[in-house]
Amino acid sequence: MKKTLLTSALLTALLVTGCKESFLEVKPPAVFDESGLQNRAGVNFLLIGAYSMLDGVGSGATSWHGSADNWIYGSVASDDAYKGSTSGDQPEITFIEIKNILSDNSHFRGKWRTVYDGVARANDVLRVVEKTTELTDAEKVQIRAQARFLRGWYHFEAKRMFNLVPYLDEKTYNPEDPNSTKIPNDKDIWPNIESDFKFAYENLPSTQSQPGRATKWAAAASLAKAEMYQKNWADAKVLLTAIVNSGRYRLMERYHDNFRAAMNNNAESILEAQNSVNDGAGGGENGNSGATLNYPYAGPTTCCGFFQPSQNLVNAYKTNANGLPLLTNFNDSDVTSDQGIEGNQPFTAFTGNLDPRLDWTVGRRDIPFLDWGLMPGKPWIRDQGNGGPYIAKKHLFYRSDVGTNTFANNSRLNANNTRLIRYAHVLLMLAECEIELGNLEPARALVNQVRKRAANPDGFVKKADGTNAASYVIGEYTAPWTDATVARNALRFETRLELALEGHRFFDLVRWGIADQVLNAYMQREARLRPYFTGATFVKGKHEYYPIPLLEITNSAINGKPVLKQNPNY
């Protein structure tokens, strides 16, 4: 019946139009008429679509290559985490972990597609907003500022991943020319990224009525980070100081308040990738889908056991009698684990001093696992021989969240936001700038702010009887910092402890110029526990950046000649 009606309609149209050529001027059915978006609702629709790429959902068949999911490139690629799961599951991630890095690895193309999809969506906003008459000039400026922030953000992601990447603005794309976006990657795009962030900083408001939208201070922090990558310490300090002096943010009293769905968009949050559930979205795409691989293999969920903290990271949380980290010898001995011990066998937990942030970051046997009870150890681990005995916790949900901050029938998708920039990070970046500018004592005070919050006993993991789950001992740096090298090492160590498993570590090691030293020492020692590290080597001058995806180079060809060039030594 439907086919008959369609045929009748087509015949009627032919009779009405006769032989006019205009009848043939029909847009392909798969092409959306942009004029339908040239209004207030349409522009906002496009802008929300650009924000949505922060978690990577919507870019081809991928859903876990966005900024919210840098666990592969920022954590597993560093000394913070193993790929986890089993050796045969997603072996391409293991290749990244052990630096067997090839340009046809699907996870590099996944990231490339995600960031440039985000760029394209931001550029769509910038093109369409100029064509609508429903918005005032002031409203258009606000739309442009958000879109340019996002465009700068996605290019920043591409830059620190691949280094030599093309910059695409809203004037680049020409729908009449399929080659218009094939831009050479032969220029440093830091000035372009800075320009986008600066426009956003100068035009965005200090607060937004809707959580998740970029503010002046999110732009300031992003611009400051871009400056720090270029070692422009004084410029970055001005921006970070402005955030502190704004009075807009504060450290939450308890460390783990930053990683709970019930505490989304709190007073420490500067930018979060928004996640939601039970909101009417048919497939649940608005949930924290990028983290669905990284849950315990049993227990709260049934999948999939990826992203397991390294023994090296756990060892880094040991403290001395004064509660300070063991900066130089933390890895000489291991925090006791139940590696290789069956779940029903006796296990003696580590009794030494620990930074309390460890047990909010890492799941350990016989330590309370959020509100799920004591972690049982191996039963929750998919393959302990491959990924070790630990579980990452910051992206997970509480038992009390089930059905409200998760779907009742699919708790893997939850509403726990991903914190992309938080105030603690700003304080540590400012401390880094102070050290590089020779101001060691202000830097010590900033680091101590972060440590003081971590030392709040109300925020320690507790047993059922209310006592501390482990020997938590953490103190502040009381002796003046007089040596820049010592101060720098302390700041970098603190940055690792505070931001562990949040996707920053590898990029920080590269930015600090110590990735080869740290990661080669890490892989050599870690091979005693994870044999797949045997012979793994970080090559200085090569592995600081990932290769341009091979298929992107192939697809960039014009008249048979690729426009994109591969990074050195790949």
C-alpha cells in the first residue's frame, strides 16, 4: 500500500511540473537542509551536538575515544595502568601499552575521527549562527565563544596526541569541494588553538545557567595549559591566578566527592563531560558509555575488566612517618597485593603508611569498594595474571546509585560525569608555573592546599565499624622549598597522586620531557609482574607522539598524492 501511494504521488508531481528542469533540482534525501537550522533552536541543537563529542559518542562506530575517555592514551600508555582484561581482548591497546605502536592501530583512527568530528560540529555552529536572524548580536557572540572553545579543545586533543595536525576553521569546508578539508599538517597550530581559547576567555561569562557549558574560567584553564605545553610559564600563571582570584571555585572537603554522580558539577568542577540516564534517550547514549569496558568483571557489573591500575601506581601512594610521599624510592618494594591468591585463600593486607587517596582511586582486596562492601579480590578480576589484582574506581557508581544514576536494567551506563578540569588541577598547574619561574615557596603553599584536603579524615575510606580501612598517614610539606629540582619532583609526584587514572599522566610525562626515562624504568621493572613488558622500549624522539592514522593519510590524497605527512620515525 505504501509503495502504491508513493508511486501515485510521484506521478502527480510529474503532471504538475511537466518538463520543467526545476523538477530535477532536488536535494539528495540523505542531505539535511541547513536552512532548517538557521534559527535559535537549530543553532543550539548544533552546539549541543558539538559538546556531545567530548565523550566520543556519535563519531562513526566509536564511543570511547573522546576527551572523557583518555584512559588508553593518557593512563594505560603511562605507568599508571595496564590494559587489563585478557591478553586476547583488544590487543591493539596492549600494543600502545608496550610501545609496539603502528599507524594502522584502530584506536588512533578512532581518536582522530572523534576530535575532527568535534571540530566539524563546532565549525557547523560557527557557520550557521551567522545566518540566523532570531539571535541578537550579543547572543551570537556567546554562541561563537562556546563553539570556538570547543574547536580549540578538540584541536588541543589532536595536537597533544599527534603533534603535527591540520587546523580546520569554519571557512575551510566547502560543500562543493570534497577536497576542501584536506589541509597539510605542516604548520604548528598552537597559535590557532590559543586564538580560539582566547576568544572564549574574553567573551564567555563566569557562570552558565546550564551545567556543562564552557565558562570564562574553563577557557582560561585550557588556554593556560596550552601555554604550559609551550613553556610560556608567565602567561599561564596570569590566567591560573585569575581563576584562583575569581573566588568561583574551591576544593571539595572530601576527595572522592569529585567522582560521584550525586556530586556532579560541584564547587571544584571547572569543566565536566555531562552524562545522564533515564532521560528518554532511546539507546542510553547519554550515559557514561566510554567507561563501560572498565568495570569489574563481576560484582557491580558483568563487564569487562579493562583499565587496571599498575603496581607502580599503587606503590606511589606509600608515605613516610611524616605522611610525605617516597619521591625517589617508592617503587623499591611493593604494597602487598593478592596477586595469584585465590579468593578463598588467606590474604594479609599491607600495613604500612598510605596516602588515603589510594583507596578512592584503586580497588584493593578487603578494602571497602564504595558502598558495595569489601572488594573480594580475584573474583572481580577477569584475568589477574594479565591485568593484576586492582580495579580503577573513579568512573564507577555506588550501589545506592542503581536505578537513579544508572539504568535499572543496565547499570553499566551511569550518570557519573567525567571531570575534565577541576580546581585541584588548576592549583597544581599554578604551582608548576611558580616553580618554573623560581617562586618555590608559593608553589609549596599551593601543593599543600591539595594535600590538606586529602588529609581530611572525614574523607578517608572507612570500615563498617567506622575505623580507617588502612593506615592512612598524609602530611603537608613543612620544610621550606629551596631547591628547584626537589620542588619540581614533589610537584610532579603530587600531580600524579591527585589526578591518577584521569587520563593526564602520559601527556604530562611528555610535556615534562621525562617520558623516556620514567617509562623505560617502569616497563623494565614491571616485566617481573607483567611479562608482556619484556623488551618493551620507549624510543625518545618517536613515542612522545602517536602516528598519524594510516587510513587518514591515504584518504587525504589529492590526485593520488597524500596531503598528510607521517610523524617522524613511523
